[in-house]
Amino acid sequence: RPTFDVEAIRRDFPILSQQVNGKPLVYLDNGASAQKPEAVLNAMDRYYREMHSNVHRGAHTLGDRATAAFEGARETVRRFLNAESTREIIWTRGTTEAINLVANGLATRLKPGDEILVSHMEHHANIVPWQMIAERTGARVLPIQVTPDGELDLDSFHSLLNGRTRVLALTHVSNVLGTVNPVAPLIEEAKKRGILTLIDGAQAVPHFQPDVRALDCDFYVFSSHKVFGPTGIGVLYGRAQLLEEMPPYQGGGEMIERVSFERTTWNVLPYKFEAGTPAIAEAVGLGAALDYLNGLDRVAVEAAESALLARANDLVDSVPGMKIIGTAREKVPVMSFKIEGLHPSDIGTLLDQQGIAIRTGHHCAMPLMDFYGVPGTARASFAFYNTLEEVDRLFTGLQKIQRLFA
Ligand code: PMP
């Protein structure tokens, strides 16, 4: 498509054209999970109707078709991330499993007193696996501070770096605040000191395309379901040399070269990290989602998303007592907020009655909630298929709730 026609885009997402609670659905919970275009639904349907068998087993035609579709999707992911080789693209169940895999794989490199840097704005998925590995190895997990605006405090980052720092695990984009972190210079700084870097791209890939070679990170992870693909699958990009050095994550079929009771040896990359029958249809679906994104004019998409956020920001003053949490200079269209006199969960329930879906709660980022002194927030997270009229409906809804209940 040469330009961006939001009505045409919306026709690609069948779920959007329905009524919820008697009102046209306004889906603003894309940060939790995005909807799927027909291209993804069709690719998975066609896979099961025409190609399904187990992969990498040879011997018959369906097995070859399934393997070609599955490995084709891996190549699509490689291109999307600009990784050097498909050996560096590991299928996981999602961002969470990818981070657990890396944390486990790096355990043998960690010793008591070593330090793992995360930030105060991480999702629990990029905190807890590191805490579990720290518990096992005697390493420590330390948070980079956040400014009141919701940006990374770079002074805090620099003051935490020292000879014991081994890992920097950082989110590219905050799921609560929408902040886009300046990961490239931080990776560069870490690299100079021999610190390994992992970037959590779960909230970045739905909005822009990362280039792992330009970023020069060691690991980059994301989930399919947030980038318009199916649930149940995600991606770990890892630098080949590091993946070679890491022990396998799970044992079983597919990940071995040879098994005997005397000695078992590991398969080559990427299969060494893919024990068991993989999520084949889901990989095909993710490939179709990335193909769909590649078919859009990404510059126009980013402009449309910025317009949604700008409209939302312009309307904040129209709701008495409404306050935005996270006012960073660089943001994707994600808006966390509170309204004086209203509990976030009540805001969510009352909006749902008007057909408007948002997320409320701690967003799996309890340390960040503590930093802002709130039990939770209400969060509207936009995708390119949302319209300015939907932003207006959100605010009309909030005005009504504020008038009646605050
Ligand atoms: N990191 C971030 C920044 C996220 O937003 C999420 C999902 N909310 C995750 C990690 C975890 O992703 P998943 O549940 O798909 O593994």
C-alpha cells in the first residue's frame, strides 16, 4: 500500500467490526495483546488444511511442506530483525520464555558479587528470571532509576556501572509509560566494558522495526501476539557465538545430535534450544504477521500512531482530575493515567460498558507502580488500526465517568 488508509486497514482485522455491550468495539488494549489481520488467520488455516505434519523428519511430502513453511517463517524473522543468520533466531513461547532461556544460559558465567543491571521500569518478565538466577549464583540484580517523567535516569545508569557488572537487561519500550529508551548508546557503553546486553523488545516491535546489527546487542526478544501474530510463540535473537557457548535450556527431541547412555551431544543452532515439537502453525502465523507489517508504509504508520497519541494528549485537560503517568519525550502511543477520585479498575469496568477496552492494574510492573506511589493505572495502548474518532470516544467516555462517579 502506498499510503495509509485506516478504514482499509481496519477491514483487514475482522475482530474490530463488532459490537461489545451494544456499542461498536473500541480496542485500546493493544499493549496486552494485539489483534490479528486476516492474513495471519488465513496463513494458519491454510497451513493446517494443506501442509501440516511434524517438521525436520523428512521422508514424506507433507513433512517437507511443513518444514519449508516453518523455516521460511524463521527467515522472515531474521530479515525483520536484520540478524546475520537464521542460526541466531530461536523460537520460544514468548518474551518471558526467551528471557528465562538467556538467564539460565548465562548462569555459568555468574559468580557471587556479580551484578545484573535492569531498570525500574521493567516488566516482571525482565526482573524475576534474573532474580532467580541471582539466587542460584550469588549475583545481584540492581535497578537503573527512572525520572519522574518516566525516562531512564542516565546518571543512575553510569553510576551503577562497575567492574562487577556482567549483564544489562533493558526494555526497549516501557509497557506502562510508552517510553522509548535510548538503548543504542547504553549498549555501546556496556559493550566497551564487556557487559552482555539483552533488550526486551515486546513493546517495541509493534511500533517500529529494530535492527539488531545496528543496535549491536547480544540478545533481543519479543512476543508474536503483541506484533499482530498468534499467541504461543516468540523470538529470541542471540549472537551466534554466545548461543554456541550457552548450555541448552530444555532437553528432549530435536535439540540433540546423538543420544546414548554414555554421552549425549547437542544439535547445531538454532535447534539446540528448541526441544520438542515446536509451535509450527504459530511460527507460520508470526511470519504472516511480519509480512503484513512489511506490506504497510511504516513511515505513514508511525505518523498515524503519533497523531493518535497527540490527539489523546490534547484531550487530557477535558477530563477534570486526569493525570498522565509517563511524559517522556520519546513515546510510542501508550497512555497510562489516573483520575482523581476513581479507582483504575472502576475506570476499566465503566469504559467496558461503553464498548471501550483498556487495561487496568499494575501491568506486571510493580516496582514502577511503587515508584509512582499508585496501586495501578488505567492504560490505553493504541495500534495503527485505531482511529482519531476512537480516541475521541475514549475521552467522551472518561468525561462521562468522571462526571457521574468521581
Ligand atoms: N516485556 C514487556 C515489556 C511486556 O510488555 C510483556 C507483556 N506484557 C512481556 C515482557 C511479557 O511478554 P509475554 O507475556 O508475551 O511473554
